[in-house]
Amino acid sequence: MGIDDFLRFGQVGIETAIFVSAPVLVLGLAAGLTVSIFQAATQINDSGLAFIPKIGAAVAGLLIFGHFMVSRIAGFTQWVYGQIPNVTP
């Protein structure tokens, strides 16, 4: 294996991490932005009001995109294990 193959491992690993984490992070960001706008409009400053919707959005994201996340990680793992015979010193 050359340096290009090892760089490909890193590239695919980073892509997988981004694709797996993005749905939950984007939903949490949207929930936080919505709550912040609501708090600014109503001048309600309650920490529970900011925290609970973010947790709910993260849980909803895991429920909605969980199958995609697990299948993406499983595909990456199978690909990495499939590359083991190609590793030579």
C-alpha cells in the first residue's frame, strides 16, 4: 500500500464522520436558533427553555436518521476490513 491508499482511508473516515454526525448537529442547530429567536422576541431567559428543545431535536434526529447512520458506519467498517488483505509492509 502506498501513501495514496492511506490518505484514502483518512478521507473516507472523515467523510463518514461528517455524514453520520451532520443530521443530529443540523437539527440541534435549527432547534437552538428557533429557541433563541423565540427568547429574543418574548424576552424569556430560561435555561431549560434553551436546553430541552435541543435534546428533543437530537433524539428526533437519532430516531429519523438512525438507520442511515448505522448503515453508513457498517459500510465503512466493512470497507476497512475488506482492505486489510491489501496492507503490506
